[in-house]
Amino acid sequence: MMQAGVSSRMLAGAVAALCVLLTACGGGDAARGRGGENGLSGAVGLDGSSTVYPISEAMAEEFLAVAPGVRVTVGVSGTGGGFKKFLAGEIDINDASRPIQAEEIAVATANNLRYLEVPVAYDGLSIVVNPANDWVDYLSVDELKRIWEPGSSVDSWDDIRAEWPASPIRLYGPGTDSGTFDYFTEVINGKAGASRPDYTASEDDNVLVQGIAGDEFGLGFFGFAYYEANAARVKLVPVDGGKGPLVPSAASINDGSYSPLSRPIFIYLNAVSMGRPEVRAFVDFYLENAPLLVSEVGYIPLKDEEYAAVKASVERFSP
């Protein structure tokens, strides 16, 4: 099972992995300031995670102000869908809400594609219900497993706790191409991809918000930023991971106490694409402005020293 929660050790491991990769890949001069971006032209293509999408979309909008000659497009096909495009060389950057998987690494190797995993923020998966739901005070990890596991017998709310209503429970969650789906099923059900199939699935978290907001008996999960943006439309459910019920917040996500549903989220960089000045400039801009924009869209920034380590690794990443 994946380690529960986010910790400095988890991020340190990711950064250490970057350094190992970069030692094999060689170095390069990537120092660039924002002032040098204005004469750029070309295009930068991103796709992938709907969880990371709000960060990348905000970066694309802000980058336009300093590099109006560069067209940055950001798609939302889920982490898995984004990796398919990324590994085929169709996009420059993949937004990912989980680390790359073994079969994807094999494709990268077969395609001679060199990549770099870059942590950009922390997220806490948010369990939500309709605001009219006045019976759920919290859910334990075991209860979440009973609800979502393959072959689940939970069909109504009183199947979870006898004192809850004998009303149908209707589930909403990310589709199977989603990294959020993979992470949730890993830490809750014990295996990535293991889930009951009878739920409303979408790679677009806004669709999930809309579904739960319109369904008194709905329950679902998605990234923290989508809860923050829709707090008036859905109700947050505390989760008991063994130390009492907690809700995701800047503090509980950053210190890992919102466990096991806290995690880092990433962008993946293509080495060949990073040889193009417009892509390199966009990535430099992304990391320089991440502390501010990550917070603005509702996620939790890395620590300053973690961003410094990541930026140093990216600067050494060469085509």
C-alpha cells in the first residue's frame, strides 16, 4: 500500500529521485529571468490531471502577460490520458496527480523519451456530500473502503451506519484515467484501480461537483481546490484516518495529519521539449510563481526549500 499522507520525507524522496535522474542525464544552463521572456514565440502544450489543471491554467494565463507571443494550451484528459499523449510526444508537459507507473516508464524507455518528475504542490482529497445531508458527521477510512471497494454491498446510507437514513447512496468520482482515482483506490482499497464500478465517473471534477450539488444523497471525492472553489455548493466530510476526524486544510495537508488522503501533485517535463526556449521559459515561470498561484487556486504550496531544490533540478535538466 502507498505510504499514507504527505511528509517532508516523501517530498525529499521525490527530489532525491530527480537528482539521481539528472546525474545520469547531465547538466545544462537554465538560468532565465522573467525579463527575457518577452521576445519569445511558439507554443507549449500541457494535458493531464484535472486536479493539477487549475494550477497550470492559472500559470498559462499569467505567462501570457509576460510572453504574449507564446500560445500555451492546457487540456484535461486525466493523468493517465495525459501520460498517453506525453509518452507519444504529443505534448510538452503532463499534469499528474500521481507518480508515473511502471508500464508508463516502460513506454518512455521504449520511445527513448527522457522526462523529469517535478512536484509543484500538495493536495488533500476532499470527501464531499450534498449540503442537505445532515446525518454524516464523519467517515472513517474503513467506512470509505466499505463504500468504494469492489463488490461493495453498500447501497443505502443505513448500510454504513444503522442510524442513518434508509435512502440510496449515489456515488460520484473520477474516471479510471484519473490519477486521483488511482491514488484514492490505492490508499483506501489497497490497490490502485480497485473500485466498485457503479458510480458516476468523470475526468472533469466540475462535473462531479455539479452532480453532488444536485443530489441530496450524493457522495464523492476530488481535489481540495475544487472543494475550495465550490464550498457553497457541497459539504466537506471529515475523515478519520485513525487519529480522529479531520478535514483537509493548509495545516493538515502540509503536515500530513490529514491521512491517508494527502499527497504531492506533479508536472512531468519532456527533455526534448525543454530544449525549446518557450517551454523552458514557461517552466521557469511556473516554478517561480508557484508559491503564490498554488495558494490562489486553492492548493498548498511546497516549502520554500523544497521549491528551491526542485528549481535547481529543473535548471540542470537538459535536452
